Amino acid sequence: MNCMMTDSEVFKEGLAGVPAAKSRVSHVDGTDGILEYRGIRIEELAKSSSFIEVAYLLIWGKLPTQGELEEFEYEIRTHRRIKYHIRDMMKCFPETGHPMDALQTSAAALGLFYARRALDDPNYIRAAVVRLLAKIPTMVAAFHMIREGNDPIQPNDKLDYASNFLYMLTEKEPDPFAAKVFDVCLTLHAEHTMNASTFSARVTASTLTDPYAVIASAVGTLAGPLHGGANEEVLNMLEEIGSVENVRPYVEKCLANKQRIMGFGHRVYKVKDPRAIILQDLAEQLFAKMGHDEYYEIAVELEKVVEEYVGQKGIYPNVDFYSGLVYRKLDIPSDLFTPLFAIARVAGWLAHWKEQLSVNKIYRPTQIYIGDHNLSYVPMTERVVSVARNEDPNAII
């Protein structure tokens, strides 16, 4: 590092805009609203592919042949069940615990049962990919059932990936159209370049720990309110607004008070998120088939008014704006929305894990120290409680 640089030149809060890796996994053009997985536009994948095929594309770097896809699907179908020890562990979790906390704990626990670490063995890599893609949805559904006082519903090997998850929530085979919509939602959330959880996954992977710890670290990062969970907050916002007539006053109040309007704006996109465009279309199809949602008109009016006020600043709907409405129509509890994000994003995290291993160098950033120097040790009897910084001596740090 050039020691003549100033702090402002070498330090950027949150590493904003600082490249952390070279990657072939996905690409975003925020100006033109383009998202590509391995060079293929998201619109094309949402229309023509399936989540499992997309996961294969992301992780292995190419579209599978018919035989490769069938083999991959078969492996995942036959590895959906979880160890009874993990199920029993979940029964010890508080019923009031958040599903993301349960998922992070359960994902990490997989490493206890598949402890052999052979990161140079393609068979180990393949087995880990299959286990995580197969078992993460089972864990989410199992905790949901357990917290309601019920035994988990066993996976149905006759059902595809999306249908099986919906089945494990209700023990009813879902409507095929609803399952297809959910499958597309998984595809839309599968990957999105270098974000906080993906960075967490790559940093953890760079230590050469096991893939279960990698995914657990990413889940923990996604659980933070600044990353995952915005679609749940969008529904709360629409409920608060209450009617189309209240939209404009609500927006004006938020802008006057500099409050965030949930589901709008993105670090990268300066136009409407391409995934939001697809999700809005899916929502309309779903409502046409399965019944109207009173919140949809509020959402459409909200998008119109927000664009009127701040569209010139590049603030448009992101992926979270319409996804909550889709999940709501599928009767999925709102506190499972972020775990659904995680189920899908496992594909992207695994793709980055594999890519990190191929070029690995442990992440070791530096810092700019802004603390004191050359202080003397003060004996206990001479210390006084400082109130200048409003410090709490009983705070847990």
C-alpha cells in the first residue's frame, strides 16, 4: 500500500464499490436493468428453466444435458431427509425463535454429521452440494411444523423441488401452477453477484472450512434486517397504508421525514429491478387464477407515486416489493420469507464457494487504526466510571 495515500483514499465504509473477487457466476448492469447467471439473462431462465437446472448452471458453470439434469434431480430427491438427531435438536429450539436462527444452527449442525473435509475431492464437493440443496428446504419446513407443535412432514420423493417444499408446509400436494410460480421465485433469488451474504460465504470459504459452515455463515448474514427480510416489511407497510387513497399521503410523509419506503431502491439498480418486473407478472397471473389480493392495488399505486416523486433519482421497486405478495397468496407465513430467500440463495452461495476454492487465497483485509497510543495501565482502585461517552458499565460487549 502506498503510505502517501490519505485515509479517505484507502478506506471506504462497507467496502462500497470495492471489488472483492473476480467471478464468472453472475453479472448485474444496474443502469440497463440486466441480470445474468453465467451469461444467460434472468428473463430467459425464468421463462424456460427450473430452479434445479439453474442451480446446476450456477454451481457447475454450464447448462446440464438431459442425463446430467435427471441425475442431479434424482440425487437431490433422495437426500432430502434429515438426521433424526437434527430433528430432535430442533425440538429443543424455542417456539418463538426466528426461523432464520433455526436454519443457521441446523445448517451448521450438518457439519457434525458429514465431518470429513476433502475440499480437493470432486466426490466430496458433489455430495456437499447435493446435501445442502436437498436438506435446507427440509430444515425450514421441519422447524415451521415443530414450532406449531407438530411432527415434521416427511419429504415426498414423487414431487419436484418446489412442489415438495410447499407440500412439507401443509401435507397437501400444491396446485401445479402455484408450484411453478414458487419455482420461478427460487430462480429469481438464486444469485445476485457480490452482496453481504455472498461475501460472508467467500470469506468463510477462504479459510478452507467445511461447506456447512460456509452456508451457515451466509444464512446468519442474510438474517440481518439490512440484507434479508424486506419483503416481509413490505407487507407490513402495505397493511399500514390500508387503502389506495392513503398512498400519496404516506409517501409524502415518508419523504418529509426521510423515512425509508420498503421495497424501493437498490445499491446497484437505477431502474426497476428485472426480477421485480417478472414477479409483478407472476403476481398478476397468480391473482387471476387463485383470487385477488387487496394489497396489490395499493402496491401498484405506491410504485406509481414513488416513481413520480423520486424516480429521477433512480429509486424503483426491487425484488422484495412484489415477492411478499406472491408468497402471501401461496399461504406462506411471512416470517418464512427470508428462509425462502436462503433456500434459493444456497445455489449462488455454493457456486461462489466452489469458485473461491478454485483460486483460493484467504481474505485478510487491513484496517485504519483510530484509537489511542501509549496509554498507561490504571490500577483498579484508581479507575473511575466515565460518563462522558454515555457508556453503560453493565453492557455486554
